[in-house]
Amino acid sequence: MKKILILLLCIGMLGSLSYAKKPQGQADKQVTVANTEKSSFMARRKQIKQLIKKYKKAPANEKSAIKAELTQVVSVHVDAQLAYMKERIAAERANLDNWEKKIQEDEKNLEAVKAQRVDDLLSGEAKKKQKAAKKAWKKQMKAVKK
């Protein structure tokens, strides 16, 4: 994954790729949803750990009830993880589709793209675009860590 991100950053440094920006409201919604999902995940994980401790300390007649409760929580947890992974796959597919579309557009106008890159390098515009791409990437990584 890091290699892909580095490659994308290098591509941004070399050329004038136009990135489709999401509207600010949409990006904020995604961060809020991600934070909510993360807090739900953490709460379920904490509950699972507590139930495991409770199960180990419980007398034999209470263990079956605790195990049933643990089974239910784990079931919800696994379902949520699978749903999250499916969402990520869909998002990555959409991202790949955008990249493929951009490549096809660039290939149609290859000589113009090359000329534009040379002009950008000579004018210093490429360096500005690289800095902007790096800043956006860092912001994205910071949001993911939260």
C-alpha cells in the first residue's frame, strides 16, 4: 500500500494530473462516519474482552448465558467488519476506475500532456502541484489515523 501511495505521489510530482476533488461536505461526512465506525468497533472490542473475562470467572451454570451473549456481540462485530471491507473494496474500485479514465484521457492527448509537463517543469508550476499533492496526501493520512 505504501508503494502505491509513493508511486501516486511521484506521478503527481512529475505531471499535471487533475485530481477530482470531493466536495468539502462529502469529505466531512466520510470522516464523521469513519470516526463513528471506529468508536463502534472499539466499543464492541471492549465489550468482547469484558465478556471473555466474565466468562472465565463465572461459575459453570452462568457460562452458557455469557457465551450466548458473546456469540451475539461477535456476530455483530464480524458483520460490521465484513460490511466495512466491502465498502472499502467498492471505494477502491471507484478510485481505480477514475485512474483508468484519467489514463485513457491522457493517452488520447499524449503529446499535449507531455508538452504541458515540460512547461510546468520549466515554469515551476510542477513544484507547486507537487507540494499541493503532498499536503493533500498528508491531510488524508492524518484523517485515516484518527
